[in-house]
Amino acid sequence: QVQLVESGGGLVQAGGSLRLSCAASGRTFSSYAMGWFRQAPGKERELVAVINTFGHSTYYADSVKGRFTISRDNAKNTMYLQMNSLKPEDTAVYYCTGGNGWGQGTQVTVSS
């Protein structure tokens, strides 16, 4: 069973940057793909980005393409989401997922 813990959320002004981290334990980290989802108040959870097992292939939602970068360090059992040029509409709880597990979420708030 996989345990996932996110960190790095917070309050930032529009145009600013944040870096989220997702630390994994419980299974061989390099054996599964990982992803980030987000859920804004009153909205459904949506896919943000996905990365394959060794980081050679990534996918981004159109809304974040060119601003967010997903990466992973298999030696550290950690996945990251670098978020630049943040917009108020990026405000949401961000969740990491992989290996059939979900993190508890970390709040990102972007002020205008």
C-alpha cells in the first residue's frame, strides 16, 4: 500500500510561484506513474499533470501547460510540481496520486 504526503502549498500573489512536493512510501516508487489533481471549491476534481515511471513522459492539462512542470526523483521517492505564473483560477486543493494511493491534499491560494 502506498502512502503519499503533499507539502509546499500556501498563499501567493498572482504571477508568483510555488513548488509542491509529494513524498511516497510503501511501494517501490519507480514502479508506478504519478500525477497531480486539483479541486477548487464547488468544482469537480480535475487532472493537472501526469508523469510516467522514470519521468520520460509527461502530460499537462491545457489550463496549466507552459506554466507548470511535473518531475520526480526516484532516488528520493518524491514527485514535484513547479507552478509558475500562478493565476487566481489556480486556487484549489492539490492532491498527488500514484500506486492506487492519494495524498491528503495541500491548499494553494492565489490572490489577485
